[in-house]
Amino acid sequence: MLSDATHQQEPEGEHLGADDGQPKVDNPRISALKALKLNLLTQTAELRKQLETTSKDIGSGKVWSGKTADAWHSELEGRRAHMKSLIDKVIPAVDAEIAKCPAKVSVAEAKMMRMDLQGY
């Protein structure tokens, strides 16, 4: 991802996607963020399912019962609720980043973004 330092080094008056007469290409950062979002949707759906299954299994009293099981289930439910609240924030955060990105950038900007995304 582009660092804040990358944005700070741009000369005043210039910004990503500015219409400077150069040919424009699709913003590679948007593609990377969309791939991240798809991965997150898949992973968070699986995580929700696993947390729910575990909670139901422990809470049913069939798998494990007693005071320790009840305490463990109560803690699991608290952690599950906390995890759900975090999961519910991550996709909107990625969407907000996508919305900030210009759809098109210059070839040079795209090259720099790809290098940044690859860790160069």
C-alpha cells in the first residue's frame, strides 16, 4: 500500500490522478484493494462460521458440561461478539480506501504503485 510518506513527497498542486495530459491507466491500488476485500469477505465468513459452530457446540452441553464449560462458553461468547464487531468494521474500511483512490492514474504513478505494492 502507498505510505503516507509517498503522498507527502508529491510537489504542491500535484496529486494522484491529476489531469496533466499524460495517458491514464487503471489505478493498480484499486485492484489490490478489491482483491484484499474479496479475500477478507471469504476469510471473515469462514471465521464467523467457525466461531458460531464452536459456541453452539460448547453451549449445547452435549460436548462439554459443568461450571468450567459454562465459564468457557461465556468467555467465548464475549470474544465472539468482540470479533464480530471488528469484522463488521474491516470491509467498510477497505471500501473507504477504495473510494479515496482515483480510478485512473498516469503510467508513471501506476508503476510506482505496483512497486510499492510489491514491496520495492
